Amino acid sequence: MTTAVRDVSVFGDGIAYFNAAADLLQLDNGMRQILTHPSRQIIFSIPFQRDSGEFEVYTGYRVQYSFARGAAKGGIRYHPGVTLDEVTALAFWMTWKCAVVNLPFGGAKGGVTCDPATLSQNELERITRRYAAELVEVVGPDKDVPAPDVNTTPQVMAWFMDTYSMHVRQNVPGVVTGKPLEIGGSRGRTEATGRGVTICALDQMAEMGMKPEETTVVIQGFGNVGMYAAILFAERGCKVIGISDVTGAYYDPAGIHVGDAVEHVKKNRNLDGFGGGDKISNAELLTSQCDVLVPAALEKVFNAENAPHVKARLIVEGANGPTTPDASRIFSERGITVIPDIMGNAGGVTVSYFEWVQDRMGYFWKESEVNERLEETLLENLHELRKLTKEHNINFRTAAYMLAISRVVKVLRYRGVYA
Ligand code: NAD
């Protein structure tokens, strides 16, 4: 039984994973129909003025995929590759991610098709404020709560929160998460996704008998997720031997000095010109010798061509949708363990949830409390997935979809379909 055929789209990858788990759950066709259709897709124009005085128009999106378990939740992406298909897929994944870690949220995602590298701070602010203003009626702490994603920062969240608050004539910090601490952000949020990647990786490494001090790690992408993952892997004694960003990849089997890479990026905005390793191509990095591989950039990084050549034993997905269904099958056949995106990068939304809770209480937790609760939430659910993999002889991805789908379905059966 299938629901939709979208072979080449990003959403299509998601649907393929959904169908595999839905088959095992013997989910009825009606429920499949409901769960494979987004609740709401919004597309709008964002006219804005360049610093030069010229006007331009970009396209903005917000997809609110599901409200079943609570307010919709998901990041905002600024990237030239943003499309309705991509945003829908990301909103779909947010739905399952929030369910896998048992947060009281549905799923959403947003984006603007633009290249932030070509925009000044003032232009970025004008685009963000117009984007937020267009969504005032449909976002809010009990409706839909955006957060950072690729190329959006705490500053962007601050502009969003301010614009929304100006429109509704009161201060509403809980309308977005990932804000600067001073305006209601949570301690530990910036590092949370990378921290979650390392929590999952270290737990699975222990299960596989891999000692941190004997483990080598390669990370693709050196932004919010990849950079903090690299810092935390190094802190826990693992040897980070390869890193990359959009400007290229750097590899040194003796170990990359992560602190130097972080300093380089702080000074230069990216890794271009980093001297701490041999420069190789991004494609070579993915198939280089390593024990743990962390994709932390964009979708569809692993495919039928490169998956047979990946040498890692463990892949922890920091990015959303980095593995195509073909690659996923090849990894399973080759015995490579993959902690999928909806578990591997759920640390970000977990601490976003903590931020939302703190904003609503008006009481802010210590960083140690945030990190402890994050670890507890992730490990409790990762262990549940591990149990499912053993019980049903399936991989972690199918287990994660099974757990998430069954949690959403339970709620839908209680709530019913309003007609
Ligand atoms: P970011 O903008 O901070 O960083 C993205 C990084 O990827 C940059 O270093 C960029 O140069 C690099 N990159 C882009 N294209 C690349 C390519 N072709 N090859 C190698 N590197 C490339 O974004 P981020 O917030 O770190 O997000 C990265 C991924 O993690 C995305 O898939 C995002 O959806 C996912 N994610 C982010 C969060 C979060 O809290 N920020 C949470 C969950 C999932």
C-alpha cells in the first residue's frame, strides 16, 4: 500500500521512509492519507529594499505540517535552494522528530529563497521583518513556533520576535526559539543540536564497543550543528580528522585542531584558507577513512553512487534528510549503523522546547539543568528505538518512524478528525 510517488523530491524521500514504517505498523489507508498531507502550506512574496534603494522580491514559505500533538514547530531556512518541496519535507520531518523525542509539538518549517551571502545586515533585517509580518496571524506560542535553521541566527530570531511583538502590542518571547539569552533564549540552545549529535553518537559507540579515545570522526558542514558537534566530540576525547563547509574539506588522519578551525571561522566567516589539514573535495571527505561520519550540511548527500564507498561504521545524521532511500538501503546491507536525522539532530528542538517552557514560566534554568534534561530526553528515546531495532530486526530509521508514527496516530485517534 503506498500513498504518494515523488521519486526525486526531498518530500518523496520522506514519504518512502514513512511508507516502510507504515507497512510494518499495518497502518490503514485513511490514516496514511492524513499523515502524508501537510495541514497548511503558505507561499508569499517578500518585497524589500536594497541598501542601494532598488526594490527586489523574494519568495517566502511556511509549511505547518501537523498540529496533532501541539503547536507546529520548526526552523526557518535562508538559502538559494529553498523550494516548497524542500520546506514541506522539512516540516514533515519536524512532525516525526518532535514525536520521536515525545515533545508536545506538531511540525512546521519555513524558508526564504535567497542567498544571505549577498545581503547586508540591514537587508537581512528587512527581509526577516517582512517574513514575520506576513505570518503574524498564523504563528504564536500556541500556534506555530519558528526557530533557526540553515543561515538563520539568534539575531534573526530576535528580529522575528520583535516584529511579532510589535504587531500584537505585547512582548511575546515564546513566539520563536533560538533567541539571544538576553531576550528570553535558553542557555545551551546554540550548542544543543551538535550536543545531541554527540550524545547519540557516544551512546551508540558504547553499544558498538567503540572507545572515544580510539574513535575517529569526520563532519560535513561547519555551521551551528557541525561546529558544536566537532567541539564536543573533541572534548569527549574523540579524534576529529575531517571537517568541511561550502568552501571545501580538510582532512588530517593525525587529527584536526578543532579550536583552530573555530577561530578561523570566527575571523573569516568560513573555512576557506584553513591550514589545519590537507584540502580535499567535499565528495572525497564523505568516503574518507573514519569510524564515525556526521553529515551536518544539507539534504541528499549520500546516494546510490557514494554509499557503497562510505567507510564509517556509524553515521549520525546532524543534517535533515542527508540520506536518500537508496543510500539508506545500501548502508543497511553493508552493516553501517545510521542514527537518522529525526533522532540524531533532535537535540535542537528539545532545547527549543525547554526555551518555550522557560519563556512561558518566565523562569530560566541553569545550563547544567538544560544539558542534563537534554541528555535524559534523548537517551530515553534512543534506547526505546534500540529496543525496537532488536525486536523487529530493523534499522534505526524505520524504528524511529515507527515510534513517531504510532505516537502521532494515538493522539489522532483520541482527538478524531474534526468535520
Ligand atoms: P548553518 O547555516 O549554521 O551551517 C551549514 C553548514 O553547512 C555551513 O558550514 C555551510 O558552509 C555548510 N555547507 C553547505 N553546503 C555544503 C556542501 N555542499 N558541502 C559541505 N558543507 C556545506 O546550518 P545549521 O543550522 O548548522 O544546519 C545544518 C543542517 O542541520 C541542516 O540540514 C539543518 O536543517 C539541520 N539542523 C539544524 C538544527 C539547528 O538547530 N540549527 C537543528 C536540527 C537540524
